[in-house]
Amino acid sequence: MMNRMTYVVPAGVLTIAVVLSSVFIVDPREKVLVLQFGQVEHVIQDPGLYFKIPLIQDVVRYDGRILGLPTDPLEVTPLDEKRLVVDAFARWRIADLVKFRQATGPDGVRFAQSRLSQILPAAIRQVLGAVDSQAILSNDRTLLMNQIRDLAKKEADSLGVDVIDVRLTRTDLPDQNLSATYDRMRAERDREVADAVAKGNQQAQLVRATADKQALQMTSEARSKADMVRGQADAEANGIYAKAYSQDPEFFAFFRSLNAYPKALDGTNTTMVLSPDSEFFNYLKADGGRTPAAAPVK
């Protein structure tokens, strides 16, 4: 009985070990290849519990998710020969497990990333070298990024890899060109400011000259109208004086003399030297009612 138990226990343990080694679980984030003597026997892409032949078949697991790959800073030369430094980021995934295994061998993802690190810069240089720097530095680079993606996808197909997307994360001038570019931009802005100031001064002078011309014209017209009105008023006044004089010459002479006295004697320090029998004082005499020999001085 003891001898039988001696053989049964190890056999049971061995059986459990064999069963456990033949069972494996596929995670939803994985893709699995079952290899038999190094050759692909099964491709498993669905999660679940699976079995393999122990010691004969091996399970190789690959990441089934979308993977990212940033590129190193890359210097490119567009059509206008203004060098730019470009950073990119690619998203890729394993599309064909069998082809991927054959192309990358046991290194798998590491080998694929190494190859993509060579494919992406070549595609970037090819696409960006066919356009000018303004197109690369613009906000809308979707067309360029799609072209880079398509080229990289075509080259990566032999690896069993699908390049899903490529994004240009940075497009800048090299450090040695930044200062020269800033100086040129500053000079251009200074020139634009100087042109704007010169145009403003020219327009200001034009406006000022136009205003002076209009003011002179308005002043001349106003003076002309004033002289015309004044002439008409003087003519009307002379007409009234003439009419009044013709109606009563003596009263008209008296009225003009009365107006002449305050005008002549106006002021605080007025001195007049006249002859006692001057006609200016005819209406101040006792017989001022007589008709003067001549009209009083105005």
C-alpha cells in the first residue's frame, strides 16, 4: 500500500502540472500566437481560456492596443531652404500577427519600433521637403500629416504594422537661426511702423492744408458778404439821409450837429482849438435857430 501511494502522489502532481501548463488565458488587451517548434500554429485575438500542448507548443503574447512612438527632433529643409526642426508622434498597432512575427522575430515590438523610427523620419523629410516653410508653419497641417501617415503606412506594411496616425507636435526654426529671424522680423516691423508714420504725417498735412484752404475760402466769402451787406446798409442809410435832408434841410443839419458834438467831445482828455465864429458851434449860440451858412462838420 505504501509503495502504491509512493507512485500515485508524484503522478498526480505531474498530471496537475501538465494540465496547468497546457492552459493559458488571453487578456482582452493581448494578441497571442501559438508556436509549435517555432512555426505559427494558431492565431488568437479573442480573450478567453485556451489550451496548448505542453512542451511542444509555446505561447507568444503581443500588445493588441494602439501604441505610440515619438520621434527624435528632426531637421528638414523645405522648398524655400529655410531649415526647420520638426517633432512628430505616431500611433500604430499590430495588424497581421503572422507577418509581424516573421518580420520582427523574437524581438517583436522593440524591433518594430526601431524600424518605425527609421521609416517616419524618411516620410517626414520626403513630404515636408516638397512644400515651403509657410505651409509647414501654418495652423492647418492636416494634409501634410496625412501624407506622412500614408507613406509610413505603406513602408510599415511589410512589418505587419498599421500606422494609424502621425502628428507634427513641433515645427520651429533651429536655434542658430532664431536670432537672425527675430532681427529680420523686428526690422520689418520697424519699417512698417515708419511707413505708417510717414503716411500718417502726409495725410495729416493734406488734411491741414485742406482745412486751411477751406478756412481761407470761408473767411473770404464771409468778408465779401459782410462788405456787401455793409455797402447795402450804407446805401440805404445815405438814401434815408438824403430823403430826410430833402424834406427838412434845417432839421437835418441840426440833427447831424447834435450827433457830431458828443463824438467830437468824447473822452476824458479832449482838446479842441476852434475859432469863436466856427460853424461847428452854430447851434450852441443864442441864435442857434438860424440856418447855418454851411453844414456842420461831421
